[in-house]
Amino acid sequence: MPLVFCIIFDCIMNIELFFQYVAAGVTYGFIYAIVAIGFNIIYNTTGIINFAQGEFVMLGSMTAITLNAFMPLSLAIVLSVLITMLVGAVMEILFFRWLESPSVLRMIIITIGLSIIIREIALAIWGENVRALPYFTGNEVSSVSFAGVHISPQVLWVVGICSVMVVGLQVFFKYFRYGRQMRACAANREVARLCGINTKNMVTLSFVLSAGIGALAGCVVSPITYSQYNMGVPLAIKGFTVAILGGLGNSMAAVAGGLLLGILESFSVWVMPSAYKDAIAISIMLLILFFRPAGLFGRKEEFSLKEF
Amino acid sequence: MRKGYLQIGILCLVLVLIDLVSASFGKTYYLTQLTMSLYYSLVVLGLVLLMGYAGQISLGHAGFFAIGGYTTAVLSTYNLMKYKDAAVVKMFSKAGLLNLREDLYGAEILSFHPWVGIVLSLAIAAAVAYIIGIPVLKLKGHYLAMATLGFGIIVYRIVLGTPLFGEADGVSDVPPFNILPGLSISGEMDERRINYYIASFFVVVMVYILINLINSRVGRALKAIHGAEDAAESAGVDTANYKLKVFILSAIVAALAGAFLTHFNGGIGPSEASVMKSVRYVAIVAAGGMASVWGGLTMAMLLNFLSLRGYFGSYDDAVFGAVLIVIMLFAPEGILRINPLKILRMSIKKS
């Protein structure tokens, strides 16, 4: 307990540092939330947890970095998102579309295998070098002041673009034809098919969508966190933690969960060596799995109806 | 039952034959990698029971392997010389738990005897498996996979971030393990063949235990759990108890393999605890056909040997990823169960 008081005391003494930590936490939190939403989209339509979700983020940012050498930044990002979406589509069509009612174990193992293959291909293409996209506006040292707190403009880009993505997805699922069909699929695939919805295409669409948002998130965060061929696995685990923190399948709760984890992680540096930072997310994940598998915001009854 | 014993006999024969053939061709250096493959096969056999028969996936078994390896590595290398006058150390010494030897430069090293290391590593692995097994095994499907993966990563992080475990370098200069006078586990050139037979002995014993277990009441209970857990439960099978026991057994076997391999190699590094290693064990179990002792053993020997000899080059991880995908897509029953005739018939039927 005294430790907690120390931290609070430190924070009060150094309000600026406090907000820096919050800003860093929010940045990471939004990225985790986007990865979690990617998990949710695919989980809702197929019942699969796609272990290769983090690889979409890696592919998006690495492709954009390469393309940025030949074309302006905005074009490079758009193209890399499209390429990653294509990868998502190809992945679904080649590996999942034609399987007839495979077991969960089989699906898990296939997505794990895919994530390894994508990572190894990325290693062969880009090597082990750490790369980064340039800052969208300004550079490493430029900052925007808010009431005396200095924040990198890239943080605003991350928060802005991720918020737009979250709202955009909500609108898409609520008002657009394909979005509504995907929700129908999620609710009951058999009935959706009987209503004339092409459920197989909806599954492909869900892979495309979650690849796309993952890639875009990878691009906006790349200037701050840097990109490397093996960045996908920790992101996938944290994204999964966030997804179950909010309750699997619930995208708005994922945003809250993401911010919670991001800020917790960023403040954990005050109390323990940063080498153990990853352990926080994993410990939270295990605690949630053991004690509240329906998530912080989920209801137990609803959870017990879902299949894993 | 009889059939199982016949097969074990054949296994012994094959193991001896491998030794004789490699000796007669003057390629006894193959035996080093074969011995390592045999130890890795032990982990796979434990996982066959857990995944194939009890139907519980584990993406954290490299963690148990590392717990075994690191425990014995640290205990048998940590120099107690500077504490040699402390009461506790004297007590250990009197109990015969300590081992005095000299390093390359003649400095004295007082450390625990490998027997202590082995016993403790098995005990720790069993305790950890018991503690995490109770909550983890309540989970199913994705949640089970993620929870075991999380356990594996935590072990990896601890090993990688703790100075006692040598951080990124691991623990080296682990002494040979003298099981009996004249019989020791070490990587020495002239003890290669005897070590190959020691490892073979463990594998044969493990296969014997597995076959007996599978053809017993326990094995039938496990199959029932795999088939339909709720049904098994309502038929009076104590599913939680069986799952936990199998989990602990497979963890102990993994720790045993880790401990012995560490003495054989003379060291252990953090890569043994990595997620990729856990995935590799799962890939091998899948390639062997999940619920197949012989398939798992064959694949473990084959793939590990090829990988250790460096046939996969820098595509080592990619090969195991590809094995996972291809097996799960086209042959979820395992490579050895592929029936070309049946596939032909199926494709004719389809067209």
C-alpha cells in the first residue's frame, strides 16, 4: 500500500509526467482496442479466434514503410491497407472457406500455423531490422501543448484515426447492408443463410475487415512504437486480453478494456522493471480467464450460451 | 495388450538397429542428435496423452521443459563455496546432497548433486502444473489455448529477465549427471552410445506406461472426456480429476526430459522456453495424428532429428508452421493415417 501512495505522491509532484504516461497509455490502449476489435469481428462471424491477428498489424506497417520509399505517405498507407486486406481475403479463401465444420482445436492450430508462416515470410522479406514510418505531421521533437502538457502530434493521429475506425465500424454494422448481414451471421448463421445471406462471403468479408483495421492501426502507430517482423505475437496476446476483458464479441467494451490495459501498462513502469511489462497483460488475461471469463462488462448468462 | 508388447519389442529392436547401423557406417555422431531427439520425444509422448487422449491443448509445455532444465542447471552450477561455513550448507553437505568438483582452472565448485536437481525439478514442475492446472483446465477451446500460451510466455519472460537464470545467455557448464558409478549423462564423445541407450530406455519406459494407461480404465475415461466431456461427466467420470492428473503427468515428463537434456548438452538457453518450442511440440503431436503414441514418436524422432541436423536451414520455424497448417487442413488424423486409396475414392465421388 505505501507503494501506491508513493506513486500518487510522485504524480501530484509531477503532473506533467503523469499526463505523459496517460498519453502513452492511451496510444497503446487504442492499438490494443483495434486488435481486439479485429478479433471480435472474426469471432462473431466464425467463432474462431484468429491467432494471426497481430500479424495483420505487422504486415500493414511493414508494407507501408516499404511503399513509402516510392510514393507519398498517404498513398503508401492506403495501398498497404488494401494489400493487407487482400492477404486477409486470400487467407480465408485458401484455408478456411472450404473446411466443413472443423473442430475448434483444428482452427486454433491452423491460425497459429498461419501466424508463424506470415512471420517467417516477413523475416525473409524485411529481415530483423527495426523500422518506422515517418511522423505524419512534424517530427520526433515537435509537440502540441494542452494546458501545459506536451503531447506528440502522432498521439493525436492515433487517437483520432482509431476513434474514427471504431465509430465507422459501429455505423457500418448498424446501417449498412453488408454490416447488417454480418451481424445476422453472427447472431445465427443457419437462419442467416435461410434468409438468403451468403454466409461464406460474410466470413471472407470479416477477415478482410479485420485485416484492414489492423493494418491501418499498424501504420498510425508505427512512428511511435516502431515496426519489426515479430511485433505481432505480443500485440495478439494483448489484443486478446483486451477482447476478453470487455467480453468476447463486444467491440465498444474492447475500447474501454484497451484504454484500461494501456494505461495500466504505462504506469507499471513506475513500480517494476520494463522487462516484465508484458507480464502484466498476461497476468490480467489469466485472472480474467480464471475468475470472470464473461469479461468485466459481459453478463454470465449471455456468456454461457456462447460456444468455444 | 499382447499387441502393445510386441510393438514395444519392435521399438527396442529398431532403437538398437539404429545404433548398430550408425556404428557400422562410422556415423556415430548422429547419435548425439538422436539422443536429443529421444528426449524431445518424451515431451511429445506426454503431450500425446494430454492432447490426443484427454483432448486438452497445451501451448505451454516448453515452459515445463524449461522449469525442469533450469532447476537442475542452476542447482548443479550455483557455487556454494562462499557459504560453505553456513549451517544450512553444512547440513546439506552432511546429508550428502552436495557435490565438490573442480572447474577447468582448478577452482573448487561446491554445488548440489544432480540427483537433487532432478528430484527438485520434477517436484517443482509437478507443483506448478498442479497449481495452474486447477484453474486452467476448467477452460476450453480458445481460452485453454490462450491460458497455456500465457503460462509459457510468463516462464519465458522470467527466464529471460532473471540474472540467476543467465538472462539471454542461459546457464552453461552444467556438469555431467552420474546416475550410477560408471553410468553418467554427459555429452562426452566416448559416452555417446551409452547416453543414446539411456535416452532410449526412458522413451521405451514412457511408451510402456502410455500403452498400459491407454488400455486401462484411465485411458477409456480419457477417451470419453475427449469425445464428449459433459456426457463423460454425467456417466460418472471425474473429468476434472483425470484432466488434472494427465496434465501433471505430462508436465513431469516434460520436466524430466528438460533436466536430462540439460545435463546431456551441458547447458540450457531461454530458447528452450520460447513459444515457438511449445508450438513445435504441438505440431509434432498433430503430425503424428494426435491420439497416436507411435505416430507421435515417429514424427518426433524424424522432425527433431532433421531439425537438429540443420536440414531445414533458416526455415526451421517455417517448416513447423507449414507442418501445422498442412496437417490440419488435409490430414487431421496425422500423416501416418493418410490412406491414398480413400482420398482417391473421395475425389472420384466428388467429381
